[in-house]
Amino acid sequence: MEFLAELKQQALNPNQIAIGERLYSDKSISPIQAPLAETLRVSTLDGFAKATLTGNAEVSVIHVVGFSEVNLIARKCDEWGRRAIAVKAGLPDVQGFEFGRFLDPETFLIGVQAKFVEYADDDPEDDKHYVLRIASSITAEDVSTSDDDGISQKIAMRRGVSLKSGETLRPRVKLTPFRTFREIEQPASEFVLRAKTIIAGQPPHLALFEADGGAWKLNAVARIESFVSNACSGFAVIA
């Protein structure tokens, strides 16, 4: 028991060792920090703007972290170097379109209809309507590999009741998916449209691959910055 008690004292009381001009300890110790105030969490920019009405622009600043997060943070850190977050706006947990994955025509069709912005002028020739037409008209023919040069593909299309013809896919389409806060205009970007036969005898699967190098995220941040700057007057905005 005396031996165990001695071991406990050694564990609780670190030994200090001087090596040269530096002082070292043989134990790791951590400071006890006071808890920060609880963060108010909202899921819209409108809610964020209303929450800032109770804030103080002299002690707080708005930080646009990215396309899915905006924080109202303290200008100064506390004694432990921590910066309090008074209000946090984050996107709700809603699944978006599955980019980069080949989907069966029906799943692809539903995803494009439900998770992309509808164009205001309802132009039948815009890229969204083009993609929907492709997804709803492809037949159970294989994708023509002889016409696939890595940029464009030719697939079988159903026209009318029984007439079929080959159509070359547009290599790139410009679409506007829902990817950021709904209060701002959703940023459009280009996508690579590809088709692939997964199961012989069944219609080929379709996929959209992002092709703008993430530029849409920068556009979203700029639009969020503009929105909160107008809605939260007096606060400095960092993006």
C-alpha cells in the first residue's frame, strides 16, 4: 500500500528537470479552462441576421467560413487564446445530388428534377431540360464506344413510340444545383455529362462530374458576404 501511495504521488506531482537553460517536466499537465458561452445555432442566413440584432459590432465580427457556414465571433480571444462563437449559421443536413456517381436513369432523373434550380424563363433548350430529356429518352442499348473520344459519347435515344436514333452527348452542361443557403442566388457551374453501361440489356447509367475546379464555392462565399453585409449593418465581415 505504501508503494502504491508513492506511485500515486509521483503521478500527481511532476518532477522538474533542468537541462542547460531549459526547465522540463516528466509529466504532462493541462490547464483547467473555464467553459465558453454556448453557441446559438441557426440554419438560415435570415435567422443569423436576426440573431445579430442582439450582438455588439464593437466586440464581434462576422466570419464567412465557407459556402455552408457563417459565424459571429468575438474580436478578441480570451486568456486561453480561444475565440467565442456567439452565433453559427450552418446548412441543414439535407442530401444533395450525388455527383461523380453513375446512377440509373430514373434515380438520375428524379435527382436532377428535385435538387437543381428551375430556370425562370423555362427555356426548353437550357441545359437542365436537355439533361432531363436525355435521362428520360435513353434506351437499353449499349453506349457506343466507337464514338467515345473521351470528350463526347453517342447513346441510343428513343423518339416517339418506336423510332430510335443515336445522339452525341454534350460534353459539358451548365447547371445550378442547390448547394448553399437558399437566401442567396445559387451559383451555377459546369459539369461533365457521361453515360456508362452497367448491366447488359438495361439502359446505361448517367453521371455528372463537377468541372469548375470548385469555383462555385468562391462565388457562394462572395454572395453570402454581400447578403450578411447588407442584412447585418455595422458588423465587419471577413470572408
